[in-house]
Amino acid sequence: MQVEELLKPFPIKEFHPFPRALMGPGAHELIGPEAKKLGFKRTLVMTTGLRGSDTVHKIVESLKYHGLEVVLYDQVESNPKDYNVMDSVTLYQENKCDSFVSIGGGSSHDACKGARISVAHDGRNVNDFEGFNKSENPRNPPHIAVSTTAGTGSETSWAYVITDTTTDPGNPHKYVAFDDASVASLAIDDPTLYYDCPLDYTAQCGFDVLAHASEPYVSRLNFQPSLGNALHAIKLTAQHLRQAVWNGTDLAGREGMMYAQYIAAQAFNSGGLGIIHSISHAVSAFYDTHHGLNNAIALPRVWAFNMPAHYERFADIADAMGVDTHGMTKVRAAEAALAAGIRLLRDVGIPEKFTDVHQDTYSKNRLGQGPTTFYEQAKVITGDAADVDRITNHVLGDACTPGNAKECTFDTVRPVVEHCMTGDLDDLLG
């Protein structure tokens, strides 16, 4: 069922599946026995390489210790590209693998999910499956997703995001594919694997969680089974993100964010997203910037944009973020939620607008380093009128946009994008 169909007055809404999960300190040490239980014999491990940690080595050696053969593909890029997926499919087929393990954040998991769909269709290009449940073969190789960040939730969701590099070089395209067949067989979330995550990356991933939680809570889908998870994930993020960022080996902070990201993804899995994500996808399509960073910059502007459609829900968000709303009207409480979101962004040190982002802004920056001529020329986010126009057009074609709380047109969304580029957050506070 397409999102557009879900938005029509219709009594039936769709609840999408979750995988089984192992969660908590030490969970990753169970991967060998779990892989054997799932019938793995020769598995393709997909990862970004995770420079500076020994996480991949530990997991690969655990798999080998339990008798599995391992083929390693460690070339997945941030904002995974279609060729990352297809290169891994070729490696899988050439080595006659029977299963997948992904290690990392959303990039590794998303590329792996796309690869599984492609393998199940005899190596068809992953770009053929953009959209909703476009796969035709529901049976694909088993997959264990091991998360090393608290952000994406891709290890438990039915969504994966891929950058299509085959389009017009001047108009790159990043898309979301939603497919029940892409859901992992087993998710492993171990907060001890987050200890090596850089502080700025931890902060950015945390705002991915806040976007995942807040968007379904105000979505026009209004999917009741998602609302409790969404609100609790907001509460957990407000409670734990600062500690996870500034004291990264604090287990309580890391574990709190582990649960926040997991249940936030379960909220959006059926409850939908909105233009925080659409703007993020558009900016990373053009600049290859980090998804969580993009979400963080977009979030306050989109909350302000959507607030008139859902003051009561944003008042609930204020309560979840720890604001004492006693005696406030719903409008004042909603405005307090926005102020709390901006305070959190500033407390964890995230840039406040896209033109503040440059090559030295954060540790995972890829500005000017991408795979195409376009990316090589995109070393600075310009934020000029042409930039705003092309990003706005990308937003309007994004699969997350129909679920946004407030109706979106070019004329209404363009000022939001423009403010993301160059605006001052204090302007939003009145």
C-alpha cells in the first residue's frame, strides 16, 4: 500500500514486521551461534570499514570460530551508493554466499538490505526497487544486522535509502525503498559497540532518533500503535543524548540511546515520516553530507512549520522532553518543545544551518569527496536561490513527504529549505 493511499479516508492501516532482536551489553558476542542457528555457512559481511575500531575484526573472528566462512566487503560509503550495493551483489554471487551480516549504522544496513533484494532477483539493479514493496520475490538470503551507532534503526525497519548515481550528474537522486522483504532476520544492538563512536557522530545520530520519533507522532497517518513508542523515544533521547555525546563510555547513556533509536524506528516503521527526512535526503543527494546532521538542522525548522497543524501533539513532545508545561496553553507548550529541541541541538554541538557545514565541521564529512564529478564540485554548501530550488524539488518527490503533518507545496516548503540553509534558529523562537 502506497503512502498516498494510506492518507485517503480508509479504515485499514498497515502494520509492518519487525525482526527478532538481541539487545544489551555483550549481545554481539552471540553472533556466531545465532548465525549457525539461522543456517549460515558462507556469509558476506558488509561494512564501512569502521576505521579506528576492532569491531569488524571481532565479529568476523567470532563467525569463523563457529565454523562459518566469511567474505568481507568493507567499501560501503556514507549515504550508500547504488554501486556499493551492486559491487557487493557481484561479490556475493562470485563466492556463492548464502547469507549476509551488516556491521555499522544505517549505511551498512541499508546497502545490505538493497543487496539482499537484488540477489533475490538474480542481480537486478537495486534502483529498480525504489518505492513501496517493489520486490517480487519475498524470499531472500538471511541477514543479521549488528548496529554500532544509535541512530538509524535500519536494523529493525522495512526501509532502506540508496543514492542513485545513474541519474543526470547535475541532478543526483537519493531515494527510500520500503519493502517488507528487506527486514533483517535478526537485529543485534549492543551499546558497548557504541563506545568508539565519535562524539559529533553520536550527536548527529541522536538527532536522527529525534526525527524518527517526532515525525510519526505528528504524522497525518496518525497510526495509533506507533504513538506510544514515538513519545517514549523522544523522552529517552532528551534524557540520554547529552550524556552519550559528552561521556561516550557511560553505559547508561549509550544504552538509553540504544533503546531510543530502536523503538523510534519501530514507531516510523508503520507510522510514517515527514519532510525532516525529505530535506535530509535531498541535501545528502547533492552534498553527500551526514544524514543525522541534516536531520538535526532541518528538525527545528520543520517542527515550526508543522506546529500549526498539531499544537497538542507538540505540547506532548514538550512534556516528553522534560519541560514543565503546567499552566501553559497548548500553543505555549508546543513552542516550548521547539525551544527544547534547539537547546538540545546546541548542547550537543551541532551546526545550526547548512551554510555552517564545511570540510572541517565534523569527522564523517564527505563534502567534495564523493564518487562523481558533481560531488567533487560540491565542496561548499552554497545555499543560494538555485540550491534552495533544486533541494525543494527533491523534497517534493521524496517518499517521506506525503506523511508530513502539514500539506507540502513548492511555495510552502521552499521557505523552510531556505531557512535551513541560511536562517538563524533564534528567529524561530520569537
